[in-house]
Amino acid sequence: MRANGISTASLIGTPRLNVYRMQSDLVRLNQEVVTSRMADVGLTLGARTSQSVSLHIDSNALSALVDGNGAIAARLQQQQSALDTMRGGADGFLQTLIGAQTSGGADTLVQAARSTLASFTQTANVSNGHDYLFGGINSASAPIAQYDDGPGAAVKAAFVAKFGFPPDDAAAAGITGAEMSDFLDNEFDQLFADPAWGATWSSASDQVVRNRIDTATTVSTSVSANESAMRKLAEAYTLVGYLGFDGLGSDARQVVLDKANTLVSSGSDGLVEIQGSLGGVQTQVTDATDRLRTQQSILATHIDALEGVDPATAKVKIDTLTTQIEMSYSLTAKLLQMSLLNYA
């Protein structure tokens, strides 16, 4: 009969190796309890890892769209607020125009026109801190020039070319209604049409910003300062504020009032239409975001089914491993205490 020898080192080393393995499993299980997700997805899923990666890519893409829609919604709301301000200014100036038909007050009307033009320019040049909202795709530059920075010189030059003297000259009192009407409908109107508008007033682009709001839909998400409504308002304010209105004869002055009234009314109506279009885009963005979040929820369910871990089950395994580790430590301690001297 043959006896097999077992060394003390073997007896002590085997439990120790098992403890290392169990400690590693314990770390993994603790992580899974905290995250409710497999600690090593690739190791656990094996060949199905590609499915997990694909789901995460799709989920991240949806998250990027949702975040982008949040920024788009904020920009659209800022534009709506700015357009509200423009429309309020236009409506207020229209009331002043109507009052001037009966009460006169030319000096007051001129000052109101200049003040409203300055407010209009400031609002048209509103920025969200990164981009000018009404610049179209040319969002790096303020879209509307200050009157004294170029447009004023062009207006004065057109007036002098037509009548032979500047708007503030006393000779302006001799301009007839027919002469003023001809100037306003031709040379003056051309200052607010292309190419003069782009050369003196606007650096905005006709092409507006477009953004993808879901996986299949792209919409226009900005307004250009080159819109007809904005040109008409700028023209009306300039017409009353800078063509020597207070020095004109009664016939020419009435022509100016009638022209300004028409321009402001049309411009204000145009702003309402623009706001309506923006409102439609806002609804599209909201609906798209809701759809994206629904898709995110579905993907999250699939990912959880694939990678998810039941914390309760993991906790049971932790308790079992902890007990086994404690038993292993106890066994190792007893083995270390074994000695032939105890039996000598």
C-alpha cells in the first residue's frame, strides 16, 4: 500500500487562491449592486456584446438630439421675445403716427421715430451670448448697422441726389407732395431693397439656420433680419426720423405720414406671420423631443434586459461569498497552527 504525501504549503496555498478569486468576485458583485449593471459587459455577454454596443450608440445619438433640441427651443423662444419687442415698438409708433394726423407735433414724431429705430436696431442685434439670432447663417456679425454707421450717409446721399439739398435744409419746405411721393416710391424704397440693403444696412444672410430635430426631420430654426417685415419697419422709422419731416410742407408731410403708416402696418403684420411660423417650429421641436424620449425609454429597456443585474440576487451572492471567505480564513488559520510537535 502506497501513501500519497500532501505538503503543508499545498494545504495552505489552495484556500488562499480561492480567497483571491472570491475577493475578485466580491468586488464585481458590489459594483453590480451599486450600478444594477454587469461589471464587465464584454466578458459576461461574449458574442452578444456587439448588440449592447449598438444599443448604446443609438441611445447616445438620441441623447445628443434631445440636448440639441433644448438649445434650439431656447433660441426660438429668445427670437419670439425679440419679435414681441419689435412688434410692440411698431404698434406703439403706429399709434403715435395716428395721433400725429390730428394733433401735429412734428418734433415729437421725429424723436419717436429715431428712438424706435434705435430700439429696433438693438433688438435685431440681440445675441444669445454666442450667436446673433437674426443673422441667418452669418451669426457671427451684428445683422443690422447703426444708423450713423453707414445707412445715414446713404439716405442723405439719395435725398441730395434727388432734390439738390440735404433733408435738414430750409429748402425742404418747397418739396411738393408729388415730388416726395416719387422719391419715396423709387430712390428711397431702393435703399431697403437688394443690393443697397445688404451694402448699407444688413450683414445678415438670407439663408437661415437649419437643424435636425429628430432622426429624419430638419427644420429652419432662425429668422433673418433680411425679412421684408424688418426692412419695412426700418424704412418707416428712417422715413419719419431722418428726412426732415418737421421742415416739410403740409402736402409732403402728409405723403410721409401715409407712407409710414402703410409700412408700419405691413411690417407689424409681417412680424405676426413670422412669429406664427416660429411657433409652428417650436411645436415641431417639442413633438420631436417627446418622440426621442420615448425612443430613449424603449432603448433603455432593451439595454437593461441585456445588461441589467438584479441587485437582490447580487446581494445574496455577496452574502454567500462573504461567508465562504470567512470560512476560508478560519480554515487557513487552523492549518497554520498544525504542527507535528503537537503530537510528539
